[in-house]
Amino acid sequence: MALKHKMYGVWSLMVLAALWSPSADGAAVISIDLGSEWLKVGIVSPGVPMEIVLNKESKRKTPAVVAFRDGVRTFGEDAVTVGVRFPKNSYKYLLDLLGKSYDHPLVQAYKERFPYYEIVESARGTPEFVHDENTRFTPEELVAQFLAKAKDFAEINHGQQISECVITVPGYFNQAERRAMKEAAGLAGLTVLQLINDYTAIGINYGIFRRKEINETPWQALFFDMGAGSTKAALVEYKNVKVKDRGYVETVPQLQVLGVAYDRTLGGFEITLRLREHLIKAWEAQGGGDVRASPRAMEKLLREAERLKIVLSANTEHYAQIESLLDDKDFKHLVSRAELDELCADLWPRVSSVLARAAAAGGAASSARLVLAGGAARVPAVLAALKDQGYEPSRSINADEAVAMGAVYRAASLATGYKVAPLNVKDAVLLPVQVVFTRHVDGTDKLIKRTLFSPMNPYPQKKVITFNKHTDDFSFNVNYAELDHIPPSELPYLGSLNLTQVVLSGVGAALHKHTGDNVEHKGIKAHFNMDDSGILSLVNVEFVAEKTVTEEDKDSTLSKLGSTISKLFGSDDAEKTEETEKAPEAEKNDTANANEAGDKQNATEPEAKPKPKIVVLKEPIKTDEQVLVLQPLTQEQFKASKAKISELDAIDRKRAERESALNSLEAFVVDAQMKMDMEEFAECGTPEQIEEVKKLCAETSEWLYDDGYEAPTELYEEKLALIKEKTNPIFYKHWEHRERPDAIAALRSMLNTSNEFLKSAKNFTQEVNPEKDMFTQVEITVLEKKIEETQAWLDKSIKEQNALKKNEEIKLTIDSIREKMGGLDREVKYLVNKMKIWRPKKPTKKENKTEETIEVTDEIKEGKVEESVEKAVVEENQEEEIKEQVEATETPQLGDGKDEHSEL
């Protein structure tokens, strides 16, 4: 099984490498899958295929928990640990609170589940956590901290700044919830390329690995995603479609959402809560006391219930065990899977209902594939409920990471600098939208409703609503439309059904401005846009009219008068004009007779009447739009929240710097103490130096364990600099003595190869070989002298250095050896480069060609050709020998000065 998973991972990387080619200039982009319980981050950066970002524990997902304790903010596992001991100080399951009013049913349910939180109503009417007397947090601020931490994970792992992202949201998120998520991203310093529905991201992840299966014949996949907080199902269709891009028509694969269903309160957390309640009753039956009154005990039970739920997915029974649950009493209780199924008996039909509604909404074919995602879908009873619907569940995707990986693929396609294999994505409107206004009819006001976006309408999309009966200022509302496809149990969770109210002014003035017999009013047109994040906006409102005009209408009174005068006194000119207009035609015929005939014919024809033209007139209408459901953050509120988060970030940075300085000081003190007790280091310093370092390290270590842990960063850095000042001379001498043998060996090797090269080079001078005079005698003498000087210096320096103690000043340093090697290397390379560019002299041509022919013929006759060939071969071999020696004279690499010398 492990091998199969590994091979699947390798295959996935190969497929991804073929799907896009990131540009070297592209910036890294991330996807953030923030669920109720877990945070997962995907990334794509130049030269790196999309992958999941690891957190500081090198794990692929992080608990969506943030905690504050003693001025320290923690995330993930650290925050979970804090939450067990201090439940009120840790915040989790925040997705249900985003974009909601204080009196929302889900907010009240949250307060019942977590009674130890103090939640009050903010000035905006949203819930707000009271952390302490001076600090409060809104859900948007806490979610923003999660998003900022995801950004931090990616920047640490990939070493570059991140600014753009795609964030996943549940498909049932309404307009207020989507706006709140974008506000949270803004507080985190992120630019949102798109808010993508989680089931759409799963569909992308599923489709990119099956591109070869997508063709003109459509096929369907039914995605069932049961997470911690909710359950969603979506029917998706894949097929090839023709799209026009930059004037070209091309065939690309398309993903289109056909049907969606959901249950906001059906998830793994609901199962956990029921299991916790079962454990509470078991504890009470054992006479353990009132565990509900202890937030810490309730948190322990919640964690144990979560663990027990996971274990029972693979085992038929298991013990719940908690040490010191309450009043130092331990708790142990056996729970079977059958008991768990009985506790949640009413949930399993809801699982089947979600799947059935999604299939019915999109008209699922019998061949539709059922693909599972989400951790809660592993529960055996859930699998059984799905099979009862006639589907065979498939886990052909990574259930935990499919959302994040699909979203990061979308991020790469939206960001600049990445060429992604095209995949046309058409999401669907889940909550229909309508425009509501009143019209005065027969003395009464009649309420008119016009649907703007129907259920399952694809988006992104722009739409226009025309008001053609209003002659004065009026207003209209944008609301959710008929919600018959939504189960009644879900309707209370939508909140207010009224979204915005738009008041139009200047309508009457616009109509009065454009009046006349040839003007036809086309009404007031309101332009709406639902972007790819599913957020609806009013783009603009304008009055539109059409005016019928002719060529005569375009002329002014003055031009008409000028035309009349021209006709009276300048008919010849008019004929010339007509001739000029017909001149191109005359040039085509290229005969004078044809020109004359054409002129006469034109003179006798009656003047054609100008054709009327339609001119579209547009007049902008002033709008005043008011959000009715949940007011977005004002500029002042946004700045205040941003400042609060920035202050927390600054505190974290200072704490991280302080911890880093403390760790560096501790590590260096321990390292120095160990080395001072080692003979190879001790002999590199005087006894006084060694004793001084030992004493300083002991004092620093004692100070760290007493009062040092509360010291500021600057003091740690000062003490570290002082110890390094004392130890660096010792560490430097140790490094010199350790690296010297290798350096000497490298220099000797260079001297040997240089001597060999010199011997061969002497054969290529004017005096020895006139035909191969590559080098002059002066150059040979310079190199020979350089070799002798270097050898003499080395022998003398080694003798002097060996006469010194290891703690004395060093005579033969690594730098001096490098300098000598560099000088010798320059001399040899000079000759090598000269040899490379040397060309043999061209022989002088003899004037008597006959004699030249005779000479060559004589050589052939006398058998001297073979001798010439043999001589050329010998000279070629000598050149190859020199080249080999040249390669051997490359400067050897010396030690890079790491270990203790690197502290210098």
C-alpha cells in the first residue's frame, strides 16, 4: 500500500510538471484551505511544481487554533496544548462565526457549545470575543491571523514574499460571509485572486489528473465532502468545449457545476460532540462529579472523544482513557462502534439526503462517479449510507489535500508568470438573487420581482436589469430569490434575505434632457456583476435612449446655408466633387470614355436620400447603495483591526528574535566549554586564555539559569559577542593547524604538475623547435624561476612553522599558501592561454608551380611521406600531453573555513 501511494505521488508530480511551466519572473502564489478544524496551504513558485507547505513541525496540515497566554501568541499544536489547560485563551471553529450578526442561530449554537467564551455584540452587530479587559477580537481578526500564519509558513519554506492567494470557502457561503473572508484576507496583507468554492477546487484537482479522459462526450463526477463542520455534495460535468481566445477558437476541457446540496451542521464535529456527551454520562454514572462545570475537563473530554471517533473508524471497540479528568480522578470507559452508530442514528439519513439532493439538482447520470473527500467521510456508517444510494464510493484523490491542491492550481492560472494548461471552470449560483421594486399601476403601487441569477446559473457573469416604466427617481432592493431548493432547516442559517437597497436620483432630469420626436427611451439599465468569487456588485446605472438621425440632421444651420450658396453659384464645383468621388472607379476602368460616360450618368441620376442612423444616448444615474444584511468594515474600523494585528505580529517578531539570540548564546557557551576541555583546542591557546574562556562560559551559563531567561535580546547579543572575542583567536589557530596539511599538499601537487608542464613547454621554443615556437625563452625562464621561488618559500616556511608552538603566532597561514598558489597558477595559465591561441606559420608559396609539383612527387617517390606523417603524430601527441598537464595544474580547492573558524 505504501509503495502504491509513493508511485501515485511520483506520477502526480510528473503530470503536474506537464500541466504548466512557471516563468522565472513569476512570483509565488498560495492557496489557503481554512476549514473548521484544519489549515492547509498549497504553493506554486517559479521552478517548483505545486505542493503542500509544511508547518514548523514539518506537518502538512495545522490545527486551526490560535491561543494567547502570558503575552505569547501560538498557533497549531502549541495552541491546542494551551487550550487544554486554558480553554478560554484558545480560539477555534471560527468559520461558523464569520460574516454573521450576533443574534444569528449559528452564533448562539457556538456559545452553547463553548460556554467558557465571553462573547458580546460589537458596534457593527457582530459577535466579539472578550479576551481580557483591554483586548477584544472579532471573528474576522482571528481568521486574519490564521491567514497571515499560512502566509508566514509559505514564506519561511520558500524564502520569498507572498502577496497573492486563492482562498477556499464553503459553497453555501452567502454574500456577507464572502465579503467577511475577503476583509480578513485584507487584514492579513493578502490580495485575493479568487474565493473558490471547496467542491469546485476538488473538481479541479480531480480533472487535471484526468485530462486525457475529457473529450467531446460529457461525463459526470459526484463529489461528496464531509468535513468537520459541514457536508457538501456537488455534481460536476467534464467535457471539451470550443472557446474564443484572442480571436482564435480552440478546444479546451471544461468543468461545470450542475448541482449542489449541503448541510451546514452535519459534520465530524457533531459526531464528536455526541460522543463527548456519551462519555460525560458514563463519567457521571461512575460518580465522578460535575464535569460540566470545569472547562478544562470538558476540553479533555472533547479531545478524547475526537481520538475515540478516529479509532472506532477502524476498530469495533476501544477504551476512552483520561488521566486526572477531575479532582485527580482517572476516567476509563469502553465504547463500541455500534454504540457510536446508535448515538448518531439520526445523522446517517441526512448524509444520504445531501447526496440525493445534489444528484437530483444536476440530473445525475447513472454512470456518475462518486468521489469522497473530507476526513469525516471515513466513518463506516457514512460509507454505508452512501452505498445505500446506489453509488460505490471511490477515494481516487487525496481526501485531505484535494481542496488545497485544486485551489493552488487555480491560483497559478490566475497569477501572472505561469503558463497553465487551460481548464475552463464554470461554477454555479447556489443562492438565487432577484431585484424587487414597486411600480405605480392603476393608482396603486405594485410589487415587481425580477430574477437576476437563478439557481445553478453559471458565474462569473454580468447581467442587466431594465426599468422602462419609471419617469422619476425611485429605489429597488436586491434580495435572495425563491429558495425552494434549499431545505427548510437550512433557511434560518442564511440570515437576512435582504441584501442591498439602491436609491436612484436624477432620473427625471435624464429623461427630460433627452426628449424629442426622434428620441425613443429605452429605460433605466442597472448593470450587475457576479465575479469569480461569487460576490455580487452593482457596477453602474444609466439612462439609455436611441435617437434617429439622418445626414441632414447632423449638419448645422450654417453648413446648410453654405450648401445652398454652393449649389447656386458653384455647380461646377459640385460636379468636380462628384467626379473626385468617382475617380477611383475611373482609374479601375483606365479609359477616358468610361469617365465621361460615368459623369454624364451621375449628372442625370436623382440625388439619393440619406439613410437614417440610430445613435445610442447614455446618461449616468446617481446611485446610493446601502448594505442591509451586515455592514462591511469602515475605513477606520479596518485600520484599527489592522493595527491590532500588526502589533501582535511585531510582538511575535521580537519574541522570535529574542529566542533566537538566547538559543545562539546557549549553544555557543556549551560548544565553547566542550572545546576548551579538548586537547586539540586547549593547545591552541595559552593557559591564561583557556582559563579566561572557561570562567566566562561558566559565569554566562550560571547567569542564564538564574536571571538570564528574562533578559532582552540586546544583552544576549552582547554576551555572545564577548565570548566570541575571547574564543576566536583560539578557534582560528585550531582551524589553521587543521587545514594546513591539506593546503601544503595542494601546493606541492601544483608544484609537481607545474614542473611537468615546464619540461614539456621547453620543447616548444624557437631554439628547440622552430616550427612550434609557442613560447619564448624569457617566458620559460620566468615560470622556472617562479617554481623555484615557491618551492624554496614553502620549504623555509614549513621549517619555521614546525619550530613554533601551536599557541604562538602562525607563520605559515592558509592565506599565504593560497597567495603562492595563485601566483604560480597565473604564470602557468598565461602560457596555457598562449598555447591555445597559437597558430603555425603559413608556408611561403613558391612561384614555380611546376617545381613545387616535382618536389612533392619526389617526396612520394623517395618514401618521405610516411616520415612526415610520423613526425606530425609525434608533435600532436606532445600537444595532447601538454593539455593533460595543463588540466592537472588547476588550483586545488582548500578548506572553506567552516566549523569554528566560521565564527570569525
